[in-house]
Amino acid sequence: MAAKDKKTLGKPESKSTSNISDIKSLIKFFYIKYVPSYGNSFFFTIGVYLLEIFAILAITGIVMSIFGPSWPVTTITGNFVLSVHLWAAEAFVTLMFLHLFVNFSTSMFKSKRLVWMLGSMMMFLVLLEFAFGVALPGDFVGQVNSRAGADLWNGMGLGFWINPLNHAAVLGWHIAIVPLLLLMLMFTHYMLVKRRGLSTPYRKDIPYSMVPTDHNAMYRRMAYIFVVILAFAFFLRAPFTPPMTTQSFASATPSGFAMTLLSEFNHSSGTATYLDTIDPYRFDTRNVYIDLPYWEYINTTHYPNELNAFYAENISEQNASIAESFAYFEANGTVAGAINSSNPLTSVIGTLTRISQGGLYGPILQSETAIGTNETYTLLFLSDSDAFVNKTTDNGLQVSQWGMLSLGNAWQHADLMFWLIPYNLMQIVMSRLPWWNDLENGAVALVAFVILMFLPYIPYLRDVPDRLGLYKLFWNRFTVPEMRKGKIKKRMAR
């Protein structure tokens, strides 16, 4: 035995080397070692890239959570991290739909029904995660999405459990509940695929052979995807449209603010007349927007209580006061004149408008909820105003019956939710029917999701991809080496 060998014989492995070896062994445990010959192409390795992007989203999300909600919109570094998070989310959803379409086109759901169902559940959760994430930066686009999302969930009867107007709850859904559910589903989904391997072609006319998995090619593509996300984040930063507040609303259009207060007072606003009487709409708008804020202000300042004077009037006098108040503010009456008006209701509305201009009305409204980050009352009040509707339209965020965002300038508002196009079109077209509203639209969306999830068990419908020949998009001479070789042999025979 050589002297060198004698020295190394029995020498214990260093701790660092041992740790690295353990990590490598753990990673290799999750490798799928053999795949059909087409399995090394990009289309059949998308699941791996989704895992990579999920990690990017988790890391950037954790960083933003550490530095707080204002960091991404007030610092250059924070905005870059937010931009990486945004474009990673866009890439994740885009590749997820492509992954779904590949498996649909090749009818792989027939042999792996549970894998398909888990994937469908993950798709639903990912779309939910994205919708919640859009609201969290706190800009105007987030406000519109939150308001539209509230209608969607109420339309499906889930408003009590999922209220996008409550940003504290949204944050919990976005960074804890949904990601944990996704992690569990993704792990189960992947382990099922690892145990049984990639699905082989169900058609006998698609030749294939089992080959070693090209992990190096996958690593290269992962690097390319990461670079592309960084490039998009660097050149197309996440925009920020300042949010609308009660103070900015009252300062810009005091008469419009006062008119909105009056519509809440006489229960003629959109919130007061909303058809789905479930949370977060189940409250008395007069009590929330006028009575409680005014009484709190009066108790603090000890000014004369004009609201009590109004309630002391008889019904006919109260109706006359309401009509007179509407007429005064429709004629753009001043706030100062309203406060000193002999009409007690006009004085109340003028006072609330004045304190809103001073920035006091918003905090009072927020304090009526259990926590200050619940913007349900504020966003519903703002959305009842013409100013909110006009700003929504001016910013290209057109809506129909307050359905989800539709049309508009997508990139300007970082609202690239292209997957909502079918839902939006249905909302726009069907809203012409007097009996069609968010409940019907939500019901159709829910039925479509259920059909997608249980597609492997639905006769005739599950055969649609094969009858349309969609498999040819992903099983062809560019992805299946055996088909390419077969073509070459035919040419040689000629």
C-alpha cells in the first residue's frame, strides 16, 4: 500500500464535506431519474420551473414582510424586490396554465386522475393568491381589485370567509394560509409524479423510449428563467398609483363627498342597496358613515349636536331636510355655508366633510372596525362615489357591475391578470340581462372550476383533447426523438 494511501486510510470525512454530501443526497432523492424520451423537453419539465419560481416568490415575500408594507413603495431597493415578486408571480401563473394545457392536450389526466385534481386545486389557490397580492401594496389598483373581489366572493356566497376589503385578513391569506396549502398540495402532487414517473403516451402511434433525465438542461433553463424575471423587474418596475382616501376625496370634490354621505344617509347608495345581504355588506350605512362619526366628533368637541335636532323633526320635516340638503350640494354649495345652515342635516354633512378635509374622518371610520387595517367601510364608501368610478375609468380600469377588472391599460397598473378575460367578457355581455349579476357570474366560474377538476371522470368531455388532435402540439418531431429519427429513415429509404 502506498504511503499516501496509508495516511488517508481511516481518515474521517470533514464536517463541511459531509454536510454538502448529505444535501446533495437529499436533493437527488427528489430526482426523477428516467423519463420518456420527450420528457426532457421544456414543455414536460414545467413543473420543475414552477417549484423554482415558488421559491423566488417565497424569498421575496419574506424579505418584504421583514421590512414592512411601506418599504416596497418608498425605497428603490424595496420597489425592485416588489418588481421581482410581481414578475415571478406573472411567470408562475403563465407557466402553470401552460403546464395545465400540456397535460390537458396529451390527455395525461386519464392515467393520473388524482395528480390532475391536485393540480386543479393548486391552480385555484394560485389565482386566489395572486388576487390577494394585488391589493397588498395599498395603491388605487389594489383598492379597485379589493372592491371587485368582494363582489366576486359575495356572489359565490363566501363573503363571510373571504373579504378582500379587510387587508389584515388578506395579508393572512396571502402569506400564511394559501402558501401553506399550496406547499402541501405541491409536495403531494410532485411525490405522486415521482413515484409513478411521467405519463407515457396513451396512443400507440407515438413512439418513445425511456431515457435518463437531463438535469443539467433543466438547471440551465432554471437559470434562464431567473435571468428573465430579473430583467423584467429591472426594466419594468412595479408601478404605484396613489390610493384614493376620504381626505383626498373631500378635498378635491367636497360637494361630491357630501352627496355620497347623503346617499349613505338615505340608503340610496350602492352599498346600501346591494343585493347580496352578506358580509361585508351587512350593516346600516347611515349608522356607520354619518351617525357614529358625527357623534364621536361632537362628543370630542362639544359642539351643538345638529344630528339630534334632525332626529327631533317629524318624518315629513326630515324628508324635506334631506331633499333640501341634496339640492344644496348638487348646486355646489360651500362647506362653510353648509356648516352654518339652518338645515340641521346640511350642517351635519358639512361638518363631516370639513373634518374629512382635515384628515379626521378616515381614522374615525377605521376605528369602527376591530382593527385599523380593515378598510371595508372606507373602500365601500369611496366606491359608492362618482369620484371613485371616474378615477377607475380614467385609469383604464373599466368595470361592469363591479365585476373583476376588465380591459384597460394592463401594464400601467401591473394588472396583467389575463386569465380573467373570459370572466370579464361574460360579465360585460351578460350584464345586459336585468336578472344577471355577480351571483350568476360567480356561479358559472365555480361550475367551470368543478368541471375542470373532475374532468377525468366526465364521459365524452374527457375525450375532447384527443378528438381535436391537441396531442400533436406537444408530441411531434421537435419533442419526440423517435419521430425525428423515423422521418430521417424514410428520407434515406427514398
